[in-house]
Amino acid sequence: MQSPVALIPQLAAHIVAAGGKRLRPLLTLAAAKLAGYRDGQRHVALAACVEFIHTATLLHDDVVDESALRRGQASANALFGNKPSVLVGDFLFARAFQVMVEDGSLDVLRILAEASATIAEGEVLQLITQNDTSTTEAQYLAVIEGKTAALFAAATEVGAIVADCGPARQAALRSYGHNLGVAFQLIDDALDYSAAQEALGKTVGDDFREGKITLPVLLAFQRGDAAERAFWRRTLEERAQAEDDLPRAIALMQKHAAFADTVGRARHYGQVALDALEAFPDGAERRALAGIVEFCISRAR
Amino acid sequence: MQSPVALIPQLAAHIVAAGGKRLRPLLTLAAAKLAGYRDGQRHVALAACVEFIHTATLLHDDVVDESALRRGQASANALFGNKPSVLVGDFLFARAFQVMVEDGSLDVLRILAEASATIAEGEVLQLITQNDTSTTEAQYLAVIEGKTAALFAAATEVGAIVADCGPARQAALRSYGHNLGVAFQLIDDALDYSAAQEALGKTVGDDFREGKITLPVLLAFQRGDAAERAFWRRTLEERAQAEDDLPRAIALMQKHAAFADTVGRARHYGQVALDALEAFPDGAERRALAGIVEFCISRAR
């Protein structure tokens, strides 16, 4: 994060110090260990690259979403303005590639460059589906595969690359990361309508206020009658929201089991992730990665 | 620019179709030829990478500057909104790295990753100096070396890399690009206060309205008396501008030869760029690159 332009480390330090689970770099570290990487420190530098790319996307997301809060604190754009947030995002993105070049693996560069392009595609697709209740579950899945699962998959695959564990185990770790990422985002999207969210220090209903079409909404909309669909169109498409609309949205989701079924979909992807780990012998590292699946899904309880 | 998310090629095509001089990719092509590259097509793909990085920065710049126009047409942010502009910038940036990975040279990746980080640093530094009349000429130079010269230098150095012309000529081409880039930006900043700008289809006074501290301003401010400095502080720091302030600013620049001396500084860097070309024997390619220096400076006439 170092730069002679002091605002860059200041702004970057703000978002890094604000916390977060550091889930993605942890995946790179754990995947490298599970894949048999023992002596070097490459996984540490590359885990930092993964987190830098993630942080860059968060900075840009908060500008795009006009978010005032990130991780329970003032967002970088709220504190420093949109302009430095966009530019420091660009800086962190470039720095990530500089660190990868120093590492010297074209495979790693290929995986993370592709993930970066896919993230942007997913974010644009999310913009297009925003406020559109005719979004299909397939489109929603494409959004979260792009904006979230792509970097999870890249994070674990990079661990496989540094361990040089062969194509089958590399594919297994990639599959684990991808499916974990889909499960993670499904739970995230369910939590946005859940009281459990408040226990995690986040506000409930952000997606609702922005008109994001996530799976709990899709399920409640598809299973709803004409009056309910009119409610979703008014609140999410026309964005005409009154004070008691969020409680009503949550009640409709409960009525149609939209929340429980979103968690159910997440369990499906979590199970695929767990099965991918069967490519590796049982042991502390495999149990740790299996535990991450459980952790992600249990957030919704 | 291809993507299944149709908005991405649409937005990217808009900014590409809007024109521009394509100066940076041209530098990569010409540098590769001058350095002796004859048979391959690597320079074409890498020239596209250079233009993609440039286009990504333009998309982000226009969001950061809230520009309504780019190359005489509606800017992408004005037409498509800030959100897709930020994200398609990210996409093009990632695509550039994907194409570089396909090319396979870690040297090229290193040069363009470093240039990308330096551009972001220069842009942040520009934000910091904006509206600050105490900015020094050294700070201004650091801004334009970052935001402009870094990519010019990288563009020509990449040409040297594909030609594998050895460290001395590689350094010469890098120096040519860097000094040309500084000269180019100096002229650009002078043009913003010049009637010649209108002949190029651009509006005069954009920098003045935004309170950008460029060399013509710096020189007029430093050479001005107390009343003149108060004028610059009011218009650029406090941004309290009346209708006849731009003509007055231009008159003050003429009074203090700020415009002519900015062009003079550009000539200095242009001469350094020309001297760097002396590392190569005379010929059509060297004369073409020398001609670019003359073209850049002659824009101010």
C-alpha cells in the first residue's frame, strides 16, 4: 500500500483497518497448505494480491452503490470522497499485478486477471438486473458467480498453483472455491433481510432500498400473487418505498419460505464444495476448509 | 472488448468510436519497428493493451472529473452513468492484463503494471493539488509524469521489449516516451487556455473551471502581483468564478508569458526526447518518432 502520495496509504489503511473476515486471502493460504505447499512464502504474497483485488472492488462498489457504510464504519468514499476511492482502487489493482509479476507465475497472473475481468462483468450484470423484477434465477446466479465466486475460485486455485499439485487437485480446489463463493453470496443476500444481520453489525435492508434483485426477492416475487408482485414492482422497480415496506417485504419472504429456501440453495453449493475436498486426504487442513463452508452457511442462523 | 454482458462492449465501443489520436498504441508500434522488430504481431496486441489501459483511465477520469464531454462527444458517464463507466474501466484494465498474459512476457507485465500504479498515483496527486495555488512546479511535474508520461514511457519501452533490442536502446526508448509524455501534457495544459484548442474541437477553460493547477496558472500566479494572486485564489481555490474571469485569466497569462513559457518547457522535454532517439540510426522509423514530438508541440500553434 506504500506510496509517496500519502493519501493512498491513508485511504487504503482506512478500509483495511475497518476489518472484514479476510476470507479470500485465508482461502489462498489454506488451499496452498492443503495442496502440499510447505516451505516457501509465495502463498502469503499472493494471498495479499487476492485481498488487494477484493479491496479495489469494494472501493469501486461503494462508489457505484453510493454506500455510506462499509464494515460498520464510514466508507472510504463517504470519508475521502468518490474521486480518491476510484483512484486508490485502481492503484491497489495495479499493485496486485505488480506483486504477481514479482512472484513470476504466468498461471497466477492468468487466473487473477481473468477473475478480475469476470468480477467486473458480474458487477455490470448486477447493474442491469437492478430494479428489474423480471430477472431470472439464472441471471441472478450469473451475477453472483461473477461478482463473488470468481475471486473465491481464483483464490483457492492460486493456492493450488504455488503447491504445483497437478491438474486434478487444482480443478478440485477451484471447484471448492467457486461453490463456496456462490454459497457465501447466497447467505449474504439472505442475511440482508434477516435479524441475524444486525447481530453481525450490519444494517438490514440495504439491498431492498437499492432495489437489488437477489434470490430471496426472486423467490418471494415468483411465489407471490398479483397484489404481492405489485408490491415488489412498486418498491424495487419504481423505488417508491414507505417506512413499513421493509417489514412487509420480510413478512412476504417468510410467508413464501424465500429466506429458508435461499439458505437451502446455499447448502447445495456448500455440499458441492465439500465434495470437491474429497480429492484430498482427510487432515487438519481439509477439515479447516470444510469448516469454512459450515462457517459461511451458519452466518444465516 | 467482447463480453456476454452486452453493456460492456456497447460502452467500450462508444469511447473507442469517439476517436482520439491513438497516440499511445502508435508509440508501441513505432518503437517496436525502430527497435528492429520485423516479423511478429506481438506489438499489435500489446499496443491494444496500452490503449485499453489508457481508455480505462479515461473512463475513470471522466467519472472523477464529472466530465460531460470526451473527444467532442457525450462522455460515457454522461451517456451510460457513472456506475457502468467505473466498472467497464475495471473490465478493460483486467482485459489488458489478460492479453499481456497471453503474450507471455513478464517484462511487459512488469512495465505496464508499474505504469498503471504510477498513473493512479499521479491522478491522486492531481486531486490533492487541485484548487491549491501554493502547488509548486515540482509537484505539478510529478502529477504529469504520473498521469501522462508513465504510460507514454511504458508504451515505447514495451516496443523495445518485443524487439529484444538490449538495455541501452530499451532505456533510450523509455526516455523518449517519458519526455514526449511530459511535453505532450504541458502542451495539453497550455491548450486549455488557448484559442487553438477550439480549432481542435475542444472547449477552452475546462481546467480553469475545475480549479486544476497547471503550469500556465502556476507561472501567472508566481509572476503576478498581490491583486492578481487574489484573483487566482478566488477563482481557483474558492472557485467563485464570474463570466469574465476566464478571459481575465487568459489575459494575465499573456501578460506574464505563461502560455509561451509553458510551450518553452514543452520544447525542452521534446528536445530531450529527440536526443534519446540518437541511440538509433537515422531512417524512416526514427524520423516518424521525431515527427511525433514536432506534432505534439505544434498543436499549441
